[in-house]
Amino acid sequence: MDNFHIETAQNVTIKQNVAQLSTRIGAFFIDMFIIAGYYIIIILIINALGFSLDESLYVYYALLSLPVFFYSLLFETLMNGQTPGKYLSKIRVTKLDGSKPTFGSYLIRWMLRLIDISLASGSVALLTILLNGKGQRLGDLAAGTTVISEKKNITIDDTLIVDIPEEYKPTFSQVTLLNDNDIQTIKELFFKAKRSGNHKTILKLHLKIIALTGINTDMQPTNFIDVVIKDYNYFTQQT
């Protein structure tokens, strides 16, 4: 349940990084801790004011409990899909297509918390999330939402590193005129252009690298850029 893909009406594929169940549970307990702290503060204030627990005081308790009752709805609406617990855990409620939920979506999620979490002690939500595969409890299924992680997963494609053999011999020493930001940009654009078959981008990168380094070569643009990236890795790994 790490991620899933959504195909939009515009034929754009969106990758959603679904929040881990353990992270969502952790966020829930953070929120419960905040709510417990709120109740403790209220009780201390009432006791400090010298009120006794008579029947009339229960009305005030009920009124003071309203922020707790609407806790998730209030914060998710005001904090763009996050409660304090979700904020600290770096997770957020979104629509399945990645767009911002409407107030109606938050309202549906909040209303179904009664079944998902309150009445069944979270067992219904837990089972639904595990079986669904898109990080959705009943409230999410009804609202068309899910909970995603905003933590960036770093892969080797996000770094300067490329695999080069131990016996690799560099071709262009001029690549040392480039810096890490240059190579990272070149690598990202180059690999993306290769995947999409965008030869114009590859040709522009080829010409830009030549302009920056002064390299003179008859290599094909694709082979040239590939060698430049490997050469840069070779020289930086020697330092």
C-alpha cells in the first residue's frame, strides 16, 4: 500500500504516495493527546474557579466539549486536510486525483468517523484500509478521498549518483567545470527526455553542455550526455 496511480480525464497519470497505516495511527494518538490536554486544562480552570460539579455545570462541560466533537472536521477544513497530528506526521487528506477536498468531503469523512472509529474502536477503519489498497477507510470511500504522505521518497534517480564500473576511464576532464546543480538538472532532464523520446530536449542539453564546458566532440547527443554524467561521477568520486 505504498502508492497507487490515477489516470485523469486528461490522460495524466498521478502517483499518490499513500500514508502508512502506522503513520496514520501515530497521527491519531497525537490528536488524542492534544484533546486530552485540552480537557485537563479545562478541568483545572474550572477547579481553580471553585465551581462544584453540580448539574448546571454539565451544560458548560457539554459546550466546552464542542471543539473536541468537531475537532477533525474543524482542523481538516482550516488546515487544508490536516489535523495537528497529521501535520506533525506529514500526512494530508486529499481527493483521489490529488486535488483539494471540498468542505462536503471533509464533512462526509467526519460523519462516518462514528462507524469507522468511534463505535468499532477503529477496527472498521483498520480493516477497510488494509483491504482497500488506496489508504481509504469508509469515510474516504464515501467522500472520494484518501490520506497521503508528504514525505519525499528519495531514490537514486533523485541524486547525482549513477552506476559506473570500477575500471571506468573518463573521456572529458572538462566536466569538472560543471557543478552538482548543473549535473542534477542535466540528469533529470536527460532521463525524462529519454523515457518520453524527446530528442529536442536532448539536443538542447547537448548544446548547453558544450557551451558550458567547451568540449569538442563528434559523439551523438545521447551518448555524449550519458558519458558526461558518468565522467562527472567518476571525478567527484575520486575527491
